[in-house]
Amino acid sequence: MKGIIFTEFLEMVEQRYSPQAMEQMIAAAHLPSGGAYTSVGKYDHGEMWSLVCELSKVCDTSVPELFKAYGEYLFARLAANYPQLMRNMNSCFDVMQSLDAVVHGEVRRLYPDAELPRFDVIERSSSRMVVVYSSKRHFADLAEGLIRGCVRHFNESIVITREQLPAEEGSRARFILALQ
């Protein structure tokens, strides 16, 4: 998993909770990396799980809610730091439609070794979109947070419904986005 995912997470924890909460979380997680990340480094995704599980104990918030909150935060940070990825995007539906081809294409150009999840658009109309998330990792809550962050970015009124799907490995989820 790319280091930028870790560095942004630590920034969120420090801002939303406290530097002390961040230090307590890192110490309790007993990470192989020691909690020292660079944005261009590559780290085991299990470390993210360890960090979020420990943060859950520190701040008394569920792991799924923390992943969703982080996804929202991460979308805002990525949109601000990589505005070229949002160019020609006018809605959440536009972003979701072009996520694998355009956005992930750019990520692969910047980070050729990145292992990215898939977002397959199954259905799209002017008021509804169905997207299937697939990943070797179990980050459907993070994906939901990213979608929420995208909706917030475009200030849209979209109801998101999530259904877990069977997966041979990792996780799969169907997201139904309904414009209100």
C-alpha cells in the first residue's frame, strides 16, 4: 500500500484527535515500520488495519466508522493536492465513471507498483449509478468514505446504499448512488 495513504491518515489523526492520540495509537500498534512512513514508500496494508484498530480503542469509535471518516478526509486531500485528477469532472458520477481509467491510470503512471482496487460501473443514468468495488484488501469502508467525500466535494445530494457481495479473496461491495 502506498505511503501517501499512511501519511495522510496520520495527518488526519493528528488534526482530528491529537498528537498524543496519534503517538498512543502508533505505540500500541507495534508496527514493523515503527509508524515511520514516507508518501512514496510502500507498506503492508495490515499496518493500516493495526493503526485503525488501535485508534478505535483510543477514541472509542468503531473501526468501520473510522475507515469511512478517513475515506472522506482522504478524498478531500487528494482532490486538493492533485487537481488535475478532478479536471473535467463535474459530479460524483463523473468521478466514479472515470475512476479506473482516468484517475487510477494517473496513479499507475505516478506509482507503477500501486495495487489498486477496482471500481466497475454497472449502471449509470442521470439519477442513479451502481458501482462494484473489488479489492484483495478489506477496505470497503474506506471506499465508502471516499465516495462520501466525492459527494461532499461536489456538494451533491446523493443517497449511498452499500451491499456486501461474495468474494473469493478480499472484499467486494455494490454501491448504489441515488441522486436526490
